[in-house]
Amino acid sequence: MHVFTTAADLQSFVEASRRAGRRLGLVPTMGALHDGHLHLVQAAAADCDDVVASIFVNPTQFNNPDDLRLYPRLPEQDTALLAGAGCTTLFMPDVAEIYPQPTVLRFDFGPLERVMEGAHRPGHFNGVATVVSKLFHMARPHRAYFGQKDFQQVAIVRQLIADLSFDLELVVAPTVREADGLAMSSRNRRLSPEARAAAPLLHQVLTQAAGQVRQGVAPTEVQAQALATLAQEPQFTPEYFEVADAQTLQPLARYEAGRAVVLCVAAHLGGVRLIDNVVVE
Ligand code: PAF
């Protein structure tokens, strides 16, 4: 596996690869890899000749300094996992490589980012869009792979690709879960044993709510019951639970025939912020 730390080295590699007619897949990550990331790498390896994975803990998308400081960093372990999953090229830049100067450009995704993660983490999607744009320019992939666990991020990246005419295909892979339903996340490593034992409630609440949506229970009622169930577990501090249109991400007052619904939740559990979602077609 090639390992590059500079954009110039990565760019020379991908240009040569493209000239040789090879197809490139990009899996952007912030490291502390789990099976969800490795599924993305395996999907990219099945589709593409070269798989570029990036590991970069992007400071501009963190609105909480403690979250940035405590974000797990495991470069040696990650490197071994990537090589085993079929990654051919690892890009591991430092902050000065990605941000040689502070960025002035600001992204505004309109209503798409005024809800959920965008509303609760000001500036988060500006940071995501900035770094993802830079990675697209540096790695020039034919395909880019993202996980559905970050549902709103996927919607933002889809809009970014459309608005800036990035010549690549977005591939979205389903959320990978632990046996008890907890969505895999790098932040799960920070859960205490007690918090980890309580964590599956997040997915249980989503599953229960999805059943209610299918039965036609009103969105406000689904939301209220989900928040009340989470509040019963003293370790959880729910941040939001939204019943939204899966395309526009806007909260629903009522269901519309033929339009998919997404249920999205964010909650703090023992000092760790977790998110999850399910789509009801
Ligand atoms: O999903 C993530 O890990 C990050 O938001 C991403 C896409 C790698 C950008 O930093």
C-alpha cells in the first residue's frame, strides 16, 4: 500500500493512475476505523482499480474543541486494517497540508443544513464541504464512498457534487451495526462499559418509531414518544429526534404518499455524542 502525506505526491500518483486508464475510488475518513469504514473500502476495491483512503481529523468540522481533542487517533492500527481491506493508497496529511492558510470561502447549503446536525453544530457542514472538496481535487476519484450513518452529510455531499459539478459518482453504503443494533462509529470507543450497555437503546427507539411511521402515527407523536423513551434512560441526554422528508430533510407535519421518511436522532451518552438514523420507504 502506498502511503502519502503530501497532496503533491498523491496528485502525481492519481494522475499516473488515471493516464493508465485505472478507475479510482476514494474513501474519506477521520481514522479510528471500524467495520463500517472497512465495508466502504471493500466496496471500493470491488468496483475500482485503485482505492485511495484518506485519514484526516478535520479541525474545521468540529464545533466542540473537546470533541476534536478526544477524537480517537490510531494511525498504525488503521494502516494495517486498510491494507487488509484492499486499500491501495493511504493519504494521511497533516493540518498544514490541507489548510496551508485559513479558508475564506464559506458554504451555505440553505434549508438542507438548517436542521439536525447543521442546526446543532454550527459550521460543521462548512468544514465537511471544505475538506471533502479539497479531497476530491487532490484524489480526483471516479467514485467516492460514504456511509449512510451520516445521513445529512450524504445529502450535503450530494448537493456539493451537483453544485460544483464534481465529475464523480457518489456511492452510499448502508450503516454497519454491532450485533445489538448500535451503529458503528469511531466515537463508540469512548463509551464507558455502562454507557456502552445503554447505547443500543438509540437503535431500539428508531426501530420502534419506524414501526409507528408505517402505521401512520402522526410525526409529532412519533417524535414525542421517541424523546420520552430516551429520556427514561438517565444516561442519555437527547439532542434531537426528527421525523423528516428523506430528500429535503425538512421536518414533516404529515406523511406524503410515495415520499420516503427518515428518522434521525442525536443524543449524548456519558459525554459522547452519538447519531443514528433509519429510512422508512
Ligand atoms: O464522515 C467523516 O468521517 C468525515 O465527515 C469526512 C467525510 C471524512 C470529512 O472529514
